[in-house]
Amino acid sequence: MPDVQALVNDFVLKLRRRKIEGSQATARQTAELLRSVISQQRVPYTNQAGALIDAIRAVGEQLIAANPVELAVGNIVRRVLHIIREEDLSLTTAAIAGLNLPSVSDDDDDDDGEREDQPVLSAASVAAAARSTLRPPSLQTLLEDRPDSAAIPHTSSSGGDSEGKSKSADKSSRSKKLKHDVIEAVNELIQDIATCHEQIAEQAVEHIHQNEVILTLGSSRTVLEFLCAAKEKKRSFRVFVAEGAPRYQGHLLAKELVTRGLQTTLITDSAVFAMISRVNMVIVGAHAVMANGSVIAPVGLNMVALAAQKHAVPFVVLAGSHKLCPLYPHNPEVLLNELRSPSELLDFGEFSDCLDFGTGSSSPLLHVVNPTFDCVPPKLVSLFITDTGGHNPSYMYRLIADYYSADDLVVQQKPVSVN
Amino acid sequence: MLKAFQQAIEGYSTPCEKTLIRDLTAKIGSYVSFLIECRPLSISMGNAIRFLKNRIANLPLTMSESEAKATLRLDIDQFISEKIILADKVIVKHAVTKIRDGDVLLIYGSSSAVEMILLHAHELGKQFRVVVVDSRPKLEGQQLLRRLVGKGLSCTYTHINAVSYIMHEVTRVFLGAASVLSNGTVYSRAGTACVAMVAHSFRVPVLVCCEAYKFHGRVQLDSICSNELGDPDAISKVHGREDINFLVGWASESLQRLNLIYDTTPSDYVSMIITDYGMVPPTSVPVILREYGKEQLWI
């Protein structure tokens, strides 16, 4: 499928060059790309779900490798894999349920018309389908190092020609149905990603009362919609916006809030500790939420979270469900962080004399450090507000079961062992 | 400021029918009001002025004008040399013992005492790295960075938001202070409290270097009750980054820009205060104020 491969390469290039801003845009584009991959993928008659999963895994591996720090990509890949498994499972259970009905109606009504309406199913073919559905790895598959997503159906050898015709008929209709269902579910996923702001903003009015003072840092579209929704419901409050060096997105957010009619005060990041004693609540957005409830957030938010804990101010994180990552963070400051250009902090022209190498050892005397993200540990977060409602940080791992399958945590294909 | 007062006293002559003491005190008072109009006084300036007025009030009535002026000039010189210059030397001598080879020292903003400590330690041949943390709107760290790199110290430069990122490799934090208040709270440049808080959470010792003449007898719990406000336009305009000018020249009644100059660091974040009276915990500040008395503190 050269068409799809070109799309994939294009997207990988964009990710690698960090051209896509924001996890929502990334998530949406990833989902759309995977949808194209699915619709273009030709599935065989047997084990079609396995084929789809292999295709998505191959593409997903490339996407994740292009920008490992953008966790939304991996999240969407795993969501789509989970969707495929779920749809396959539900189709099989529907098939098995459908098998029971003809046997019952046979006894009661000898109505040929009814029987013809239902898909032609024989007990053997349904059992074969059930076996070919993806199952958790058995000891045999683990020992033989077979990828568990492509569970070889045992019926392929024992099938025989007698069931061949009926099987092919219902398998092809099943495969079309599977692809169709999966694409519908991916469309729903794209829809969810697009509307996550509204669903989060609906909960604003429960948390913001009258005459409150809210602190935020940098700029997040979710936070903006959240605050404006509270304003629509006639809550009066004022907002302190910390500017969020070195990107200074706080200036943007302050301007937006003022144009929508909110009382805003712009402060520097250094004044956060000074002002937090007068603040009722801290509301921030996140880049990603890890499985243990810790938050990958724009740099500076760990400082704000510590200050909020000291003054017993609730620290609320708004995150759409596409930001929930099933991985646990290990050494997140290094592995999940990106260092940006030092020119945002120091002007190269002014400091060109300092950037020379030192006289003694030949290592430069001046290093400039400009990290993009901070990791906020779960004990500093009071509440997560997602599109499914408000949750404690200790509950976030449970939501993973809703969205992801355990088999998909490692997206890389298992390497073929050569012995 | 004291030098300026010295010159003013030199050029002063008592008008007839007025006593030196009262008239000079009134003159000094008028100078001080002028200074306050330009910019609110810092705590150390307030202490110095109180010392000067105290000296003037204690002049014996029988002294002639030229003698009085000479005495005052000597007093001011003594104050400067003992309380400021010598005090800095003593602080440097104490603090250098706290720097070991292989240390990574974090400093914030630009403090003259801390700079002297670092340069002296480097001259003594100690091997250490410096992390300079800077913040808007003053960006004072950049000039300090230039001076340190010029002297050959190995430095890392970052901004205050990244202090959690860098703190895991730091072994000591050295901070300067505008003043230390009587409840142990350190009153210093805005952002110091954030740095001290993050250092405390990473269990890194925080050492504050402050001369004794900056101690004050009042107490303060947070940064809002008493502070100084800087120019709000300094916040909207980001120097050197022309792409960030959303708010330049754009005013609205809903938008306020708050430029705090100072903030208060609670005493539990400070491990030790290095003064010319020795290295003391923050709880000893009211003790120093009391034992060394107001008269003795200022000679």
C-alpha cells in the first residue's frame, strides 16, 4: 500500500521535526492515520484481527520511535489496538450467541425463512472462530516465542473442505464487519479527542465557587475553556497567571482571559511562592499523565505543586483521556524530557565571549540547561479532572483497564530469536 | 547612600540661632524623604539611617561644629568599614569552610556576598561547579554569570522554572538576603523562596549570607503584607525576544501586572545563616539583635 506508506512517512517526519504542537493535535492526527491504515489493510479470511494488529503495531513502532517524548502517539496506538481486540471479542461472542438461537427456534418453529436470515453458522466454524480469537498467551506460545497477537488457528489444518464453503462465507462477512466496526470505533475515538475540552469544562462549575482566586502557569487550552465555562455560569473569580518562562505562554493566556472578560493578573514565575498564600486553587493542564498518577507537565509546575502543598492549596490537573499513558515513569526527568535551545535563555551574541572553551581543560565553562517538562509526583496532585469525571491520582491506574489491553504495553515486535 | 550623607554633612553649615543637632537631624530627614520618593528604602538603608540619627542625637552639646562634623564623618567611615567591608570578609572566611572539592553550588540572582565567597573559594583552589539560577524581569544572573565565567569558574545557567530539574545534582545552595527578620524569615529577591523550597524538598542545605547590619526587629509572615512593587511594564516586555510581545502597549482594566521585588522565605527552609557574628541558625537572629543591642550592633 504505497499510499498509506507515504502518509506514514510524512507523519513520522513531522513528528521527528517536532512540527506538531500539542498532544491533542498529535492524538487526532495519529488516530486519523491509523484509520487510513486499517481501511487500506487487506485482511485474510482467517485471523483477521491478528493481521490488523500486526499492521498497526508495525506503523505504531515507527511513530513512537519518531518522538518518544510525545506520549499521546503511543497512547493512541495502544487505544486502537485495544479497540481491535475488543471488537473482535464482541463479534465472536455475538456469533456464539447467534448459534444458540437457531437451535432453539428449530425446535419451536420449523420456519426455513427465519433460518436463512441468520448467517449460516455451524457449530464447528463457530468453535474455530472462537479459537482463532485472540487469547492471553498460553505457556506453549510463550515457550515457542510466537507473537501472541497472531495466534495460529488450529482449525486451519483440521478444517477440511466440508466446512470450507460455509466458513468462507461467514468469515468474509465477519471480516468486513470487523473492519467496519473498528473504523467506527476509531471515528468515535477521534470524536472524543476533539470534544474532550467541552466535557472537562462542564465540570468547572462544581469546583469554582464565588470570589475565588485561581493560579495557573503557562497556557493550556483546556484550562482556558474550563475557566470560561465557569465564567459563563456567572461565577466571579480572578486568575493569577504565571508567565511560564522561557516560552512565556502565560502572556497569551492572560490576553485570552482578559478578552473574555476575566479579572487577570500576570505575575513572574519567581513570585509564585509569594502569591500562593492568597490563592484558593491551582488549576493546570498536563502534557501526559502516567499510570501511577504522576504528571508530565510544562517546566516549573513541580515548583508550583510544592508551594501549593506547603500552603494546603488544592492542585488540580485537567487532562483529556488521550493523555493517560499506561506506562510507569522511570527517571522521567531524563527519559521523558527534552532540552530546548539555550538561545531562549541567553542571547548567543551577547554571550559569545563566555561560550569559548576554558583555558585549562578543554571543556566549555558555560552550560545552559533548558528543559521542557517537569515531572510532578502523584502525592502533590489533589485531583485529576478528565472527560470521564474527577479522579484521585491513586485511581488513574484503573482507568487504564478501560482504554488499553495488557498485551499492548510493549508495541515493539518481538525479535525473532536465532539460536 | 552613607557616602552621600558624608558629603552632605561636610558641606553643611549650621545656620545661626539653631542647634546643630536638631537642624542636622531635620536636614537628614528631608534627604531621606526625597530618597523615599524615588524608591522605597530597603531595610538595610533604614538601619543605617537610624544609626546616623542616633549618632547625631548623641553628640555632646558643647562640641563645636567642625568637631561635630569630623566626629560624624569618622563614625560613618567606621560603620562602613566594620559593618560592611569587614563583615563581608568575615562572612567569606566562614563560608569558604563550607565548600568542599567536588561540590555543586546553586546560587540565585546576584548577591555581592555570595559572589565574593565563590571567587575567594576559587582562588583557594577548590574544585567546584556553580549553577546560576536566574529569573525575570531583572535577569541579574546574566551579569554575575559573565563575571564568574570570566574568572574561570565552570558554570551552568538556567531559569527558575528548571530548578526542580537541576536540583538533583546540587550539593549546596548559597543565597543572599536583603534582610533577615526577627522571626527568622529571610527577606530577599523574589524567587528566593521558590529556590529554598525546592532545595528543602530535595534535602539540599540552604545557606544564607547576610551581614548583621541588615537584621531587623520586625516580623513578617508572608510576602504580601510588606513588599516593593516594580515597574509593571517590565513584565509585559520581554527583553531580547521580540516574538513575545502580546501585551506590550496593550492595556485593559481587567489586566493587572504584578512585579514583586522581594519575597519572604520561611525559616524552616533555611539551614544556616552566615553573618559576621558567626554561622547561626535562623532562630538565633532575635538573639543577636537583643544581645548585641541596638547600640552595640551599630557600634
